Amino acid sequence: MQFGIFDQNDHGPYPLSEQYENRLQLIEFYDSAGFRTYHMSEHHSTPLNLTPSPSVFLAAVAQRTKRLRLGALVYVLPAHHPLRLAEEICMLDHLSQGRIEVGIGRGASPHELHYFGVDPDQAQAMYVEAYGVIMQVLTKNEVDFRGKHYRFENVPIEIKPAQLPHPPLWYAVPVPEGAAWPAQHAINIVCGGPLPRVREITDRYRAEWAAAGNSLAQLPLLGINRFVIAADTDREAMELGRRAWPPFYASFMKLWKQHGTQPRFARLPEDFETMVQNGGAIAGSPGTIREQVRRMVEEAGANYFISQFSFGDLRQDEVLHSAGIFAREVLPAARERVAQVV
């Protein structure tokens, strides 16, 4: 069982330069506390994400950490030129001494794609082609690709990633049928949504993995992502959540409301209590957090738990306190359970 971090870097209570520095200090704590990977999102023209260039921010993260792995979850491939993005991935892998992980996706927001001049109806096809180009850059000495959206002829590649044949890949899976492709290509996955649906996804992944003749002992990471607030008491944690959730929700929904639309998969409630009741968030004392994480991991069939500690108007000290409780109370207990099973 392993544990990671997910970060939207949404609009918070600090000026932007201070928010960046605060976040880097927070990530230094994640590094020292023993979390596996820092994952960050990519969004544009929205307060949901104030670090719209994952590569730029991750370059800074690489210089401030020593063991923590890091990566975008996900790079929105239709918003990038695939040749340039693949070169950035190679650079980041060397700048981090082989710690980069690469999430790939087509983008969840049609409005953000429109801002880049991308037709959302073409995003899936662009994503598939871009993925093919990127894999050629990472694994071959020359790119030769002919598609509808991208065409390359005998383009020489002078740099390769530090991790060969390529860094670990990640894919966000919202529905069970989406688990087949990553399972067939040994790609790690992350899932949100209700626990029963996450279980369907992880079961489908394991079935596809086994059908391909792979050993479950070599199973990639099957992650579940949840908002987490840990405090000294259940009451204090819920009070923090009630305060922090409305500004986060406003950032999350801004573009959707502006365009009169709704997210296709990530439907979040307006109030924090419902978010907790639905299992999308965990809030409580150390004992509550420890038990909820154990239950969720077992019910979801996951082997990787990803926490989103920082969101809304939570202050730096509040996030550090929450993440510190998690590191002290949850990480050792989970590792002890794994050791007992082994």
C-alpha cells in the first residue's frame, strides 16, 4: 500500500508568488514525510488551477525535493505539441534524477480546449495520436508518424528520459470500460467517484491484467483520490471543511456555470457534509482518518491512496497540520498492516 498527493493548486488565500512558495514548502514536507508521488493537475483560464504549466512547476519541485516522485495528472495532450511535450518530459526526468511520472489525458473541460482552438469532438483522436508521437520520442531515435492531426517525417531525437524505456505512465479512469486499455499497456490508474464504481474499475483492471498473462504481484498502481482534512477532533476537521469547500467549489464550477454546462463525470456537491457522506472526502480526528482510509482502500480494491490536502481557503498551517497527522497516524499503520499480511 502506497500513498500519494494530488494538487489542483486552486485559488487560495495568498498572493500568487506566496502561494507558489508555500506550496513548494508543503511539497518539501511531503518529501520528508514519506509520500510516494506528488501529482498535479493541468487546467487553464480557471481559478481551479493557478499553475497551468505542469512542466514549469515540476521543474521547481524537482529542485526542492530528493525522494518524492512527481508528475502531471494529467497532461492535457490536445493542448500541447506532442514533440515539445515529450522533450520537456525527458528534461524533467533528468532534472529530477529519474523521478518523473507522466499522466496523460484528453482534458475534462471542453471550454478549456476551446480556448486553445481545439474542437472537443476531436480531442480523443488528437489524444490518441499525441500519445503515439510521445511514445516514439521517448523510446526511439527518430520520429516518423503520419496521422490526421500530427505528421512527422524522420525527426531526429537527441535526448532520452533517465528512466528507460520511459517514465511510468498514468491514466484517469472514470468508468469500468476505461480500465481495459491501461491494463493492457501496464499503465497506472487513478479513480474518483463513488466507491462501488471505483471497485468496478479496479476489478476490471485486475481481470484485464490477468487475462494478458501478467502476475498480480507485478500489478501497477490502482489509485483512489480523495479530499482529506485531518485535525485534532472530528468537529474541528468538519468546521475546516465547511469553510474551505465553498471557495473551492466556486473555482471548480466557474467555467461550467459561465457556459451553462455541467461536468460530465466529476459532479461535486455544493456542501462539504454531502461530499463526506458520499465518500468523496474524509474529515476527522487521527483515528477517524485512519479507519476511513482503511475502509475505503479495502472497498475500492485500491493499492494506492491519493490525498488532496490543500484546497479552497485552507491556510498553510492548517494544511501542514492535516498532512502531518496523516503522515504520523496513517502511513505507519498502513505499512504495518501490509507487513503483517506479507
